[in-house]
Amino acid sequence: MSNYALRLPESLKLAAKRIAAADDTTMNQFFVVAIAEKISAMETAKFFEHRAASGKAGAAQAAWDKVGSNAALTEDQWSR
């Protein structure tokens, strides 16, 4: 575990304090979770960008073609 001195505008501090209290957690935990969520979102976007760059349009279209126009089930089919 390490420490990092964080400087933030008073308005953000007050908002974080309010939200953390409403969530019955500490500001530290609020910041840790917020940072983890941001890192996760950015790494997920990077993962999908990489996958998209290495994808093949023909293979994707072939997969969609297998779905066909009757892909949606009717309510009757769901109940079987």
C-alpha cells in the first residue's frame, strides 16, 4: 500500500465527502473505487480497440449471416 497526496478543488472534495457518506464509506474508499473504475473503463476500451483492429469483417458478417432473419423468438417459443 502506498500514499499519494491528492490536491483537488474544494467543490470536488465536498461532493466526494457527501457521496461517500451517503454510501456509508470513507472518502479514501470512494477515491480508490473511482480510480479503479476509471482504470477498468480505459483498459476495457483499449482491449476492444485492439480486438476491433485485429478483427476480420468477413468473419463477422459470416457470424451475423448464421443468425438469420428468424433470430428473434416469439413469446410462445420462449415458453416452450
